[in-house]
Amino acid sequence: MNRILILDNSIDHGVYQPLEHWKPLLLFPFDSFRVSAGEMPGSLDPYSHVIVTGSEASVLGDLDWILAEEELLRLAVGMGKVILGSCFGHQMIARSLFGKETVRRMKEPEIGWSRIRIIRGDSLVGRAGQYVHTFLLHFDEVCGLPKQEATVLARSARCRVQAFKLRQRPVWGIQAHPEIGIVEGLRLLGSLLENDEHRRRYLARAERSCPRDSGWIVPLMRAFQQSQSSAKVSESDPPVEG
């Protein structure tokens, strides 16, 4: 039976509550654990799918909960779970599997609604050559993925790795926040403007930009939840004769 595990990486629920954005999109029962507060599932066995959320934290930190989540993600991938990481979650998948050198600080953050180009067709992200508009809010990015193990699926003008998929595994990273709609995005930017004086000039510029959302999240989440774990796929394959 399908069941979704949500790894909630949010720091301040007064500003950012990822579960509220993901919950309306879920077709299966789910459990959520606040990993950033030290909550962890006792076992991955009950779960077919895993969603790794965004965070106000930087993926470049070596906090205890980030290191613990690294281990959990490596285990989930090894068990063949269907995994989707968004923003910080996208970066955490890269860091967990390929090392800290595959994430870095951006010269200029990407905040607001941006155009993303699909460069390689995929069941989740869509057809090659397609452009989608969606919400982004990140200061770090994924870089230097090993080509033999991961395929880059999308990019934007400022970020070369907007999406990737592991080869031979149902594991995707999406840099954007397609789960955050226009109203929610404006509300989040407004909350951050009140609480983050250091980044205010970037946030204010994004708040003044014209929002545009292609609804990318709808086909993306449908495809994600229809995906089977690699363990189930291998079990269902007929035996090779000869």
C-alpha cells in the first residue's frame, strides 16, 4: 500500500509551513516528521514515497539534523523509495549521494517567479523544450553532478541544475517550489520581508515582480505518485531465461 513520508525541514513555522503547501496535492495517506527539530521516522518500511521539503537553513551547514537526514536519504535511495526533493530537499539529495562539493552558494539568489526550460524529457518534469513558470526562493544551488549517475533535466537563466533525476532510480530533485502558488508565494515573501533584514533587497525586488505560474505542480505530482519504487519494479520483472 502506498504511503508518503514528508521530511519537513522548516525552521520557523510562523514563516514557512511546507506541509500546508504539499498536503492538498497528496493522493495517499502520509506522515510528516519535523527533521529540523530532531524528529525522525523509526523505520522507512511503511513508506513507498518520500518528499523532502524546503528550508530556511542552508544546505551547506553541518548541523546534526542535516547529517542525520543525509543518512536517512541514502538509506531511502538504497531501498528503492520514490523520492522528490524541492529546493533545500533537492540540494540535500545531491549532497547526501554525491558529497558536499555538489552544492554551493549562488553569486546572486533566485527569488520570485522565473522561467525554467526543460532540457531533457521526463515523466515528472515534462517534455524537452517546454518552458514552465514557477516560484523560486534559493540562495544555494546544485552543481557538478556526476553524469554517469544523474541526469540534469531543467535549467534557468541563473541556475544550471533546476531539476535532476538519478539514473536507474525513481529519485528527483527540483530546485523550484512549484507547490507554492502565487498567493502563497506573495504571503511568504511578505513574511520574510518582515523577518529578514539582511536579505530584504532581494526579497523586495521579487515581491515587485510579476507573478506567473504554469501549474507545473499538477502533472508533476500526478507522475510522482504514479511512480513505483525501483524495488517493486524489479520484483515485478519476469525472470530472464536462457
